Amino acid sequence: MKKICYLLAGLVIILVLFLTLSMVNRIFSLVALYFGLWGILPWLYVIFLSSVNVSEKFLKVIAVLTLVVGGVGVVAMADVLYFHPDAQGGLVFVFYPLYQLGFLVLATPLIVMFTRKKC
């Protein structure tokens, strides 16, 4: 199950980096580096959670959460970048990773609480 979590997080990381590098004018700039690292931060957190936890239930919930939260974020970024470009659309590259990370950090204790084994 860990491999599935790693695969999903890696897929979201690749898509976010592709969309982020499509957004910036020059690929080799500090802006590209900043937005790239900021965009993948929630998914590095997911990889960390997957690596330190061995509970099968926890990993299943993390995989579903990665699929849903990552999918919504990638669709929103692609929508703003390609389908509905707007002057304020670039803010999705700033605030979506913040919302994703906040949601994942707040959801982690709840997931641990509901998926731990009862003795």
C-alpha cells in the first residue's frame, strides 16, 4: 500500500511541477523554484506520512485523500492556466498548496485517531 501512496503523491508532484513550470516565463528562475517547492510541499508531507506509518487502514485513507485533494488541486490549476485564464488566476498557485497542506495537517490527527487499532 505504501507503493500506491508513493505513486499517487509522485504523480501529483509531477503534474503540479508541470503546471507550475508552464505558468512561469523562465524555467530557471527563483520564482519557478519557489512556486515549484511550494506546490509540492503538501505531497512531500504525504510521502512523509506514508513512510512513517505502517497501518494498512491509515495508508488506504491517505491514498484516497491524496487522490481527491490532489485531483482537485491539479484540476483547479489546469483550469486557471488553460481553460479560464484570469488576471487573479495565478493566486491558485499560491493558495491551493496552502489549503491542501492545511487540510492534510488538520486531517492527520483525525485519521490516526479513527484508524488506530483498539486494544
